[in-house]
Amino acid sequence: MSDLKTQFETAVADSKKLSERPDNATLLKLYSLYKQATDGDVQGSRPGFTAFVERAKYDAWAGLQGMSAEDAMQDYIDLVESLKD
């Protein structure tokens, strides 16, 4: 697990240094995988329909319900690697 955690932390740092900003769908995927890996399943109530950004983030994270932290970390690492030049 510690090796995966190290790779995940490196991927998080790398995601902030990408040469191009990913599109919104990819950013939501990165956000949801990060939250699932670090916080587990989504908590709290779904934001109202006027809170567009918060609601999109909540829905993306809720879509990963039940995914293990290890799987979320690996998917995050793989996604960041695919975004690198």
C-alpha cells in the first residue's frame, strides 16, 4: 500500500504541473477519484440545482460509491499518466 500511496502522491503533484489544463470532464474525474481515494464514499446531501459546480462534483464523486481507496488511487495515477505529454 505504501508504494501505491507514494505513486498517488506523485501523481497528485504531477497533475498540478500538466502542460495543458484538462477539459472539465477530465477535471471532474480527477476530483472524484482523488476524493474517493482520500475520503472514501461521498458524504452529506446533494447540493441544490443552482449550485452547478458543487452538484457536478458531488455527482461525479457519488458515481464512485463503493470503489476502494486503492482502486481509486490506481485509476487516478493512470489518468494523470495518460494526460502527460
